[in-house]
Amino acid sequence: MNHMTTEQIRWTIADVDLLTADEWKRYEIIDGELFVTRAPHSKHQITIGRICRALQNWSDEAGNGEAIPTPGVIFSEADSVIPDVVWISRDRLTLDQAQARINSQMEITKKTIQATVVLDNSSTPEALYHQVDRYVAQRARASGRG
């Protein structure tokens, strides 16, 4: 008699970390099950950006919290998702928790090495816009369009 077992693999964050990074795929784990979807279309991303901006504008006026677009949210080793927008109440995070989240991110030197362009947003919005304009002009010249 031939017995067939259907043992289901229970994925964890560590397993996903071993997969080859692919910017066109979104990896999420829900109750140990791996879901792989393509990156959202540009129209979807534009809409999410607008929603996030409106939510953040409201939040800034009210001083209530932070809107974050497409963050990785880890609930447990077997539950990790990437929602379109998350809003976090300032009352929900202690300063230590916020600092721990910042510290758990990739080191800035590693981000800088992997980045195509690095913009300094520590100044005014106008200075940031100038950096973006300068980068776009450089890319246009490099591609022969400017």
C-alpha cells in the first residue's frame, strides 16, 4: 500500500532570509505559509503614496502618529507581512521601542553601498527637491537625453 504524506512546510523569517533577493517579488509569511506575489503596479504604488501622504498630513496636524508606506511587519517568526500602509500611534511606542526599531534596520553604510543614489533629507524640503532635480539632470545627461 502506498501512503502519501502531505507534510506542510512551516516557513520562518530565517527561511525567507535565505532566498535570493528579488525587488520584483514580495515575500510574506502568514501562519508559517509562504506567499510570494509580484511587486505592486506603479498605479497602485502612486495611490498608496497619496493615501500615506494624506494620512501623514492629518497625523502631523493632530500630532498623533506616523504613517509608514510598505513596511515589513513582523508579528512572530512565522508571521511577517508587508502591508501597503501602516499608521502607528505615538502613544503606542515608547522612545526605547522606537529606538530599537531604528537600530534593527540595516546599517546606513550598507544601505549607502547598495543605493543607486543617496539623498540628504536633514535640511529643508527645498534642498531635498534641489538634490532630486540635480540627480534627474545627471541621469538625463548620462543617458544622452539632456
